[in-house]
Amino acid sequence: VQLVESGGGSVQAGGSLTLSCRAPGDMYSSHCMGWFRQTSGEEREEREAVATIYTDTGSADYADFAKGRFTIFQDNAKNTVTLQMNSLKPEDTAKYYCVSDWGHCGSNWWYQGSYAFWGQGTQVTVSS
């Protein structure tokens, strides 16, 4: 496992959680990194983008449901990308996956096929 995820867990609606993803150097610099999530149990089926960031510039993209509630940021000293999630809702319950791929995030940042590297996933459960 080369993308190491941490964080996640269970929280009540309205609460906050933080997810972090640490990458080795050759998966961090000049990479598009971010988070996808999956609510179904099917393998890689319908994983949706949450947010991504280009590590060289900090330029980020967010899914509409994440705007205003989630923030993605990086720590270049630690090769880590963090997703701060606030005002969580029950519909945010999912398994969250860290992703990485070389280069700018680009116009296909939302597409799961754009990413060669995936973490193992971490569960987020939001109760009402």
C-alpha cells in the first residue's frame, strides 16, 4: 500500500471529520491528489469525486455537494493531503478513497479513470 489513509470514523450529523492521505515522494510532487467516495459495495462501481488538489500549486476542485462544507489542502513537508469535512450529513456516509496521478488535475478531475493510484479506503459514517 503506497497511499496511506487515516481518519474517518463515525459522527453525528452536523459534526466534522478529517481524512489524511500520505504519499511517497514519487506519488506526491507534481501530482493530482484527492478523494473519491463510494456508497455501494460494488467494486469500483460509481465512485464519485469529492475534491482534488494539484500539489505543486494548491489549486483545488470540489464536487458541488462538497463546496462550502469540505476543504482540501496539502502539507508538502509531509507529502500529505487532507480533507476537512464539516457539517456532515447522513448522505455523506461512504467509503472514502485517496487517489493520486501524475500531472495537473485538469478537466477530468472528477473521473475515477483518471487516477492510477488508489488507497485502501476509509469508512465515514454519519448518523442522523
